Amino acid sequence: MNIALDASTLCLSRDGVIAIRDAQGARVRCVSGALWITQDSCTADTILLPGDSISLQRPGLTLIMALEGASLRLYEPRANLLSRVKAALRRWVPRAGRAVQAQC
């Protein structure tokens, strides 16, 4: 399943689990309920309550489990988002160098 990280609100019933791979830098925000998050090779787990968020720090597997009915939002790592914005701008805005060359 592919999830659009810039626009996804996910709902989990109690004990529902989402497994995410290699999402280092992505941010998880708890909208409602309570979430338990464990990351591969990390000895400390995290509990999120409504309004709390965490940036995932580890590559590998991350598990997100609802401790009660919960909803969450996933946000793309800033580096990926910045790369996508730059690529979109390159497609829509002509390069200044090309404009100058055309005038010569």
C-alpha cells in the first residue's frame, strides 16, 4: 500500500498496527487516541497522545500501534519534500540562465 504522506490521516482501532520501513525523518502526529511507537534498534519506545508528534530517527522497521482507537497523520521527511518542491519549481519556472542566453 502506498500512502500519500502529505495528506494522510489514518485511523486505527485498538491494537491496530501500521508497519513502516525506512521512514527515517518522517514525522508521526497523534490526532486522537494514544499511539505506541517502536523503532528498529532503538531501546526507548514512545507513547503519543493527541497533539504529540515524533520524528522517526532510525532506518529499518517502525511499528505504530493504537493503545485505544486512534487517528494519526504521517508527514514526509523534510528533505524529500524539499526535493519535490524544487523539482516542481524547475518544471514551472524557466531558468534565469536560459532567459539571459535567449536575449543575447
